[in-house]
Amino acid sequence: MTISADRQSATVGDPVNFTLTVRYDSSLKFSAPPRRHDLGQFEVLGDTTLPDAGGKDGLHRYQRRWRVAGFQTGDLWIPALSGILIGPTGDTLTWQSDSIAITIASVLTGGDTTDIHGLKGPYVAGESAWIVWLIGAVVLAAALGLWWWRRSRRRRASAPAAPSIPAWEAALHALQTMRSELDPGADGGRVWYFRLSEILRRYWDGRYGWQSIDQTTHEIIEKLPLAPFEGSHRGRAREFLEIADQVRYARLAARSGRPEVDWDWVRAFVADTTPRVISTDGGNAAGSTRPEAGDQRVSTEPTPERGVQ
């Protein structure tokens, strides 16, 4: 049995390799020392059992290596290790190793700790006039920039907003644009009905305060009986919505000429529900969507129904 260390001295925290070797007859059963977290005053960093490398003499070799470290200064001892060997008849033999002393030194040279001092106070740099002036100029520039930004923002907020385009003018313009850009029969009329349906819904939203652009066809149809326009237009609106859904979503091709008929109806509907301009002297500026100069008022009543062109 042998026990050895790869060094006899080390500094605090340095690893030390410690090896135990036991050779025993093959007829005996070896009982190894239990695993531990420490060996005496040393902390175990690693514990490895090496493969049995028996010799030609028929003896087994048990070899185990510990990697330890000491965290106290002075002579620290690795204690003796012990175990038992069990014979064929059950008789036992106790074995025990020697202990080893390892000298642990401080990481400080010679163990001198008198050169350890407290932390120094904060360093105060000497004041320079130009630094003070520079900081002041930066602060002043930032303040002026903030003042100018807030003043400009108030000006923009107080500026009168540009008048919005009336819903009927926007709808009539959109109708003319789509008539010049789209082919009524393209893709069975799907693109045509998508655009025409959107124009009509946006007109309803702008003219009557609805939210039809975000509603389903079923939701719009439910409120048509109470819609603020002529009864014949209510039935025609329902018919248009149902046809538009069949073409757009069911991919049923529109009949030849039907897209143009529905476009004519939407245009007639917008014209019939455009507010009239009525002068206070009883005259009627028919067909105008804006008041003329003078004392006039705008009526929100729809004009007499024109019907489908």
C-alpha cells in the first residue's frame, strides 16, 4: 500500500493531487473507502478511481486519486484512510494508510498583510473655467431648443384644420375613378364589386355616421328598414349587397351588363341623398352641393328619388 501527493506545499486554494494505491491478492474482496466532500482540513475538488491494472504476479491494484485544496495556512493533514479485505471464508483484514502533511502558505509574499489598506476617497479633479462655461452653454442650448419646439407645436395645434371633403363628393369622385380604371367584367366582376361595395359603405359611414365598412352584410341589412333614405332605395340596397357578396365571395360571375346597372344605381343613390342647398327666399339651388354667396341654409333632407338609371 502506498500513499503520495504531487507536492508537499501549496498556496491557499491551489489544487493538490493525492493518490492511494493498494495491491491485494485476487482471492480477496476489496472494500474501498467511502466518497467524501472533504479529507481532513482539505476540500475535495475531484475523486477518481483509476482502472485496475493488475500485474503478472496475480495481484489486483486499487488506485484512487483525489484532487484537494486547502483554504487555511499552516501544516494541514490529509488523514489516514482505511478499509477492509474479505477472504474466501468470510474472514476480514483491515488495512490503513498513513497520513500526509501539506504546508499551505498565503498567496501574499511572506504572509505580510500590512500593505492592505482601505479604499481611497473619490478623486476630485480641479475646476476649470472653460468646462463650466461649456456645460452652461449646452444647458442653455437645450433649453432654447425645448422652448422653440413647444412653441412650434402650439402653433401647429392652433392652426385651423383643412375642411374635409363631403361624403357625397368623395363618393362621386371615387365612382368616376373606378369607371375609368376598372373593367366591369374582369374576373367575373369580383374586382368591380369589391370597389363599388367599398365606395357605397364609406358613403353610408360619412353621410349617416354608420360603421358599415367594419360590419358584415347581415348587420347592414338588419338596419336598412330604419335607414334615413327612401324606401325603394332600402330594397335596392339590400339587393345590391346580396349580389355583391355572391360575386365577391361565392365567385358567381355577374350577368353581362349587371355591374354597370349597379354602378348607375349607386351613383343615383348618392345623388338622391346629397343635401340640397335652399336659399332663405324660398328658391332652390337644385343640383348644387355647396351654398352660393348670400343668406342660405343647407338642408339634410334627401331630394326626390330619381330611380335606377
